[in-house]
Amino acid sequence: MSTAAEPRRPSKSIYTSWWFGHLLLFVLCGGVILAAAVMEPSNENLTLFGFEVPMVCGWRRITGWRCLGCGMTRSFVFLAHGHIVDAFWMNYAGPLLFAFMAAQPPYRLWKLAQGLRSRRWPRTADR
């Protein structure tokens, strides 16, 4: 037995793994797109499997005025159902944000596959 203290190695957490951020964004963005595709669009409210989705904007509930984010969910739902013009009328920034979020799952899947491939078959310097 050695009396000298062994140096402590930093613990490797799942949150610091190379793949965690890619997997998290894949699941979150994919979930938002999937939820938008499942909801039924309308100009006033949204329904999910026949149940009305309540309005969650605190600013609009208190003041009755629309905030900059109001209509974003309805814009996403309209876009997921292919109603592009209606999506712009709900919120002008909705289609841009939807395009950004829709591009994330394929990109993150590609990055995960690229990372797995590089870790499975490491390149050697003598080739």
C-alpha cells in the first residue's frame, strides 16, 4: 500500500460527453416538430387530440395585448400542416424559427453518426 495520495482524475459526466448536446437538441427540436404536426391548427386556438390547448402567454392574459412571441405555436402548427401563408399571418418570425428547428434533427443525427464513425475507426498516421 502506498501512503502517497493518488491524483484524482476528474469524473466524466454524461453532460460533458461529446454526444450529449447533439442528442439533446435532436430530441428537443424533433419533439417540437412532432408536436406541431400532431396538433390541429386554427386562427384562435389549437387542439391536441380533440382537447383545446390553453393559452400560456402571461402577458396576453394580463393585458389582452399580443407580445412578440404570440402566435408562434400556431405558426409552427400551420407550417407543419403546410399552410405557409397562414403561418406568416400568425407570427412573422415563425417560419424562420421553424426552418431552423426543422434543420436541427437531420444535422444532429449526421453529427452523431460522424462522431460514432470517427471513434469506431480511428485514423492512423501510417496510411
